[in-house]
Amino acid sequence: MTTVLAFSNQKGGVAKTTSTLNVGVALREMHYRVLAIDMDPQGNLSMSQGINPDFLTRSMFNVLVQRVPLDDVIQRCEIDIAPASIDLAGAELALSSVIGRERALEKALMQVKHRYDFVLIDTPPSLGLLTINALTASDGVIVPVQCEYLSLRGLAQLEKTLEMIRENLNPDVRIRGILPTMFDARTIHGREAIEILKESFGETVFKTVVRKTIKFAEAPVQGRSIMAYEPEGAAADAYRNLAKELLNANASEHEGRGLSEPLPAYGAHI
């Protein structure tokens, strides 16, 4: 049973890309098969694994617009990555007249998703067609939220978008969890933001809180996850804890159906 999760929030700078990559690598450490899909034209997820979007001959643009098989763009890194390039910014216009344009990613995934336990989708900081494709293809949504008051306001708009998608495209998609990120325990404002989140969304908020650290800025420069960059650090531990929370939640979601068997050893190719 493959689980497809979109990491989404229309506000930028809330650690969507950081969370997509590091949750994926944490799951891979636990021997699950993981594919991460970069749906952001900025290509930050791709660059975080040392992939230069400027030198790509094929990317998610070709998959969505030209129907190139997803297999043809996947690259083996710490986890499997389907990279993005700046060309993806033109995908919304290119798909505007295509029938079923909201399902382009869902159709592309059908060819490969059986090979993975988890497919994680990094979405752009908007609620346009690229994000709608990601939400339509997903079983659930993880919402990284910066621990600041203004960041909390975007959740209502995301839920409205999900409601529209449930009515028209994907009746099962819902928020699987809200992830507090960039938390600074030294500030009263940060602690208040956590309290507001928990009061408003209860059990939907993950117990794991990702604290602010310069390590998250340093790791992508090296083309590495935080687990590879500082494996024993608090930041790596936070994402390992989050991966465990996701697995527990997923087990409840698929009770009686089970997940695919994990790989026998880290680093083995599919």
C-alpha cells in the first residue's frame, strides 16, 4: 500500500522543502522505499540533493506537459528524486487547455508508485494548478507551519482548497498533520503560536516540533539532508521522530491493509 503525501502551505519560507526531504530520508533510514517529487519551479528540493536544475534535460515539466514517463526523470540520491526546473513555471499555462489537467501528476504516478512505500510531494508556495495536481494525487497533506501568528492564517485558505478538491477531484484527501516549524523557544511569540495551533487543531498537530537552526540552511549547500549533514544533531532527531509519528498515523489509517515490505538494507536500489 503506497502512501502519497503532499507537503503544502501557500505561504513560503515555512520549511516545506526541508520537511519533504528530511522526512523522506528519515523513512529511508528505516528501510522504506521513498520517492520525492519536486513540484516547485524554484527546484529547491532538487538542489538540496545536489541536482542542478539548470542542467536538466528532463524534469517534472516534461512529465506533466509532454507525458514523458516519470521513470525517465527520477534520479537516485539519498532518496529517489523526480526533479524540477524553472520550466515548470510554464506548466500551468501549457496545461490550461488540456482536458483532465488536474490529474496529470496522478496519471504519471500510476506507472511507478507501486515500487514505493511513500511518495512525498514538495509543492510551490501557492494554490495554483501545480499544487492542485499534487493534492489530487495525494492521500493526505502535511502542513508545515512556521511558529508565527501570521503563518497560521493560511491554514483556513488551504482547507477551503482541500474542500473544493474533495468535492470535485479527490474525495479522500485531507490534512494528515500540521507540523510546527522554525520554532524559537526563547520567544514568547513562538510559544504562543504553538498554543494557538494546539487549541485550534488539537490532535492534528504533530507532537514533533522542528526548532530553528542554521543547520537547515547549511545542509542544502552541501547537497545533503540534515541526516547526512549532522546525523547526531537535534534537527535530525526531530525529523526521525516525525517519521515515526507518520508511520503510527499511517498504520492507523491503513489498519488491516498493511504497508509494502520495507527494503532489506539502506541504499539498495529498486
